[in-house]
Amino acid sequence: MKLLMFNDFRLGVLKGDTVVDVTAVVQKIPHTGPGDLMNGLIARWPEYRGALEKAASEGKGLPVSQVKIRPPLPKPVNVDCMAVNYMEDGKRAKNVKAADAMGYIFGYVNFIDGSARGVLPPGNTFYQMKSRDTFAPIGPYLVTADEIKDPQKLQVKLWVNGQLKQNYNTDDMAHKIPRCIEWITSIHELEPGDILATGTNHRGLSAFQDGDTVELEVEHLGKLTIKVRDELKRTWARETRLEREQKGQEGTTPQLTGKYAQA
């Protein structure tokens, strides 16, 4: 099932190119907002799945083109991003063994792990790079785990302004999904609705800049499209990490113009 939030954070099920409003089915789930509602649904999925399937099959859908799609997980308690590795939970998970890990996954969603590389001053830079507003766009919908036969064999593509920058498969992960879950849950408990981002292949990446259109498409998960806005109007060269590597250059592309550019 493909779940999404739309318009004023109504709960919908994607059926073809239409969205069926199933909000009424889940109103008895205790919640104070759309984030609590989705997390509560994930925690109570066995109880509500049948009713949602029935409502989706019988309901009349609205064309996707006529609705505003919202983030499908509006309020995760935790967002854990795997570094240099190149997922989503159901029930609470703590000290999960790798052999049992897949049973804790509710579903899968596109996720762009934004980074402000080169942020100054130095020290605690991962927090500064990774934790800024708008740096974790997700969507367009959440696909339940039963629809994904093998999450370790999904093709991933990313375009910037129509140019293909990334094209790789999730079978290339250094640490597979069960190991990621095992490691994270040995550090802290995961709550229903939490996000575990599994990393990316960095070689095709380049700096996102003001006015860019970025599209991420993971096989079976739809296409997430975002528009980049930088009030400082900074610029970088468009070369990728792979291109720099082939020229014997290290690190990310230097900033060319705008605030914080090095003289």
C-alpha cells in the first residue's frame, strides 16, 4: 500500500494516478497532529490495514495532479542517517539482532540527506551540516514493506536540472539494512515512524544551488522533486566528486561566489 499525506495533511492511499482520502478510518487513533497520526497508524498497522484497504478500494479518488502532496512522515521522533554507507520502522526496536531486523521495517520512502559541506566554524560539524531546516525532504509517499520484494536490489537515480547525476543500486551498500538496524538499535531505541536513511553513492554528487530542480527516484518508491532556494545566491562549479577524483583533487568543490567564498 502507498500511503501519503495531502492538502491539509489528510491521509490518503495512492490508487493508480488518484488519491483516496482515508482520513475518517483512522480518526480514533490518539493524536494531536498529522505526525502523531501517522506514527500511531504505523504502531497499530495490523489493526487498521484491512479497513484502509477496504476504504481505498471502495472510495473515489482525487487526481494526484489536483492535490498538494505533503511529507508522508511529518513528525518522526528520530532521523538516523548512515554516513559513508551508501528505511523506515514500525514497532519499537531496541537491541535488534540482524537476523530479526527486517521484521521491524514498516516501509520505504525516498529521502534526500542534505549536507552543508564546509560549514564554519570547525568543530561539531556533522551536527551543523546535517541538522538545518529543510535538509531532509522525503516523499512523495510511503510504501509498505510488503510491496518491496528486495530492498537491497533497487535502482536509485538522481537528476539535477534534468541531468542524470547518480545511477546506482542498493545492492552496493557496504552495510546492509539488517546490520544498520542492529547497530542503530544498540545505541538507542527506534520508535514507530522513525527514519533510518541508508546513505548514498557520493561519486556523482555536486553542490545544489539556488534555482536547481532536484529529482530523486528509487525503484518502486516514486519520484521526489524539490526546488532549491538559497537566499545568498552562492555558486559552485558543477563538477562531481568522481570528476574531481579523476583529476587527482580531494574534497568537495570550492565555492566560487557569494558569502563565505574563499578569496
